[in-house]
Amino acid sequence: MLQLKKEIGILAGMLLMALALFLHLAPAAKKMPLLQEKQQAVIAAEETNEPVSAGEREISVSRGDNIDRQSVYILAQVIEGEAADEPYEGKVAVGAVIINRTQSPDFPHTIPGVINQMGAFESVSNGQSQRPLSSESLNAAVDAMNGKDPSGGALYFWNPSKSTSSWVWSRPVVTQIGRHVFAM
């Protein structure tokens, strides 16, 4: 009888853990159709090197060699974390900075490599990049991957009202979009 109670307790615990996992992942699952449509368009463009239709937008991948669905998604996550309250052009510029870094010999040559570099992005360090993803951030990621670069080729950005780093202020400023300064 004692053995049966233990087995029932273990089974109940496993069911509760499965339910908790389901409830944790359910909000993200609601966003998947939009994300999957954009990701499929990027993958199709990647495979054919031709523009493809995603809704009313033409999407072609013209920047970088190592672009995949996961890269689009994590680029959009960092854009959301770093520039959620910035204008659309500022979101695209943040994405462009990450893409620009992949093409620089001073940084890793993949989007995940750049994003996961220790201390490179505050939103990755503090968890803000895990916020719910907006369609605007996803579109900005696609635009940045398609070659839009309002940052003017910048490799760095920061909010001047928050940054205290003297090193970052030594970088030549290219432009300011919203509350972010973009520099080389």
C-alpha cells in the first residue's frame, strides 16, 4: 500500500510539472503563426536567393551568409529588448548594427555569436530580450537582414542619457535615431 501511494505521488507530481510547462509555453505558442510565416519567407528567400512574398511584403535575404530562422528570431528578440520604445527606424538600426558586426573582423561572424558575446547587449544580460516579441521588432529584423541600415554602417549604439562609459563616447558618432546614438 505504501508503494502504491509513492507511485501515485510521483505520477501526480509529473502531471503537475507537465501542466506548469504547458501553461508557461502557451502564450508563446499564440505568436507562432506570424513568426512561422515570416521565418518561412526568410528560409525560402535564403534557399532560392529570390524575393518571396510574405503577406504584402517582399522579403529577400541580401546580407550575411549565416542567416536562418533562429537568427531572425533572436535578432528580433534583441531589437525588442534594446529598442521596444524606439521608432521603427531605430529598431531597424539596432538590427543593422548586429548585422554590421557579423561582417566586421572584430566580432563573431554569426548573429547568435554577436548577440551572445559576453556583455555585448544589456537586454541579453538583464533578460529584456526575452520579453514578448512584437511584430514590429520581427519586421525590423527582416528589414535589417534585407539590407536596410539607417545606422550608416554603425557597429555600436547606446542611449546617451544612460551610458557612463568613456570608451563608448570615444567612438565616432554617425547618427542619432530616437534616443539611441549610433557610432563606428
